[in-house]
Amino acid sequence: MSQAKMAKADGVQDLPAPDQFPDADVVIYDGHCFFCKGQVARLHRLDGRNRLAFISLHDESVARRYPDLTHDQMMKQMYIIDRHGGRHGGAVAIRYLSRRLPSLWLLAPLLHIPFTLPLWSWLYNQIAIRRYRMNPPANCENGACEIHFRK
């Protein structure tokens, strides 16, 4: 499914796609997750200058664009592909954003305290594995979300 169709199907609209802003960092997120969609919508509002473009990991173009990232890796954490091709996942991605977006600069000192990355990674992973429970959809097609509630 194309990016535009995927954005509409996921219920996330008005997010710039990588094709719209080729010089922007790309945020790859779980477009089937209501919690994740809310967070990327918030990121888009905080951005304000089109520094970020967004794409769901379920978009068919993701595998073509980023063949080094597996579906399993992307299901475990959000990824940011920076303008230079660098990959930032999970808590490292949040740290990266705290330096990239002026509205998050207040968080940067806290997130960059020496030796705290393992703590931030653990916290990020705890949220990531529970994300489908945090804001469960009203209905999932054929019980598709049930797989995420068994963990």
C-alpha cells in the first residue's frame, strides 16, 4: 500500500511523507499501533519546521528503502533515519530527537546524563512491549491485535 493510502488507512493524516521532504529525518513507526500514531502526531506538532518525515513500518516501500532493518526490529522500536543515513532506534532515537527538535531541548540534559542510556533503553522497551495495551483499539480486524496482548 502506498504511503498516502497507508496514512489514511492508519488514521494518521497530515504527516509529511519522506517523498515530500527528502532532506528530512525519517521516523519509522508502527502504523497499526494507536499509541504510536498518537506519539508521531505529537512529534509532528513539536517539529513545526518539517525536519521530520513519517512512514509506517507497514508501508510496502519501507522494505525497499531500508533493507537493513527487519520487520521484527521495527516492531520492537521506532527508528529514525537521519539525513546522513544514520539509524537511531528506541531510546537512542528519543535522545537524537531531543537534540534535533528545539521544543525537546529541555529534555536533552536529562536524557544525556552519562551512563543512563541503559535505564532509558529499559524504560523505552517496557513501554514498547506494552504499547498495544496502553491505548487499545476499539476493535481489531479478526483479532489481529490479540497477538500483542499475550506478552
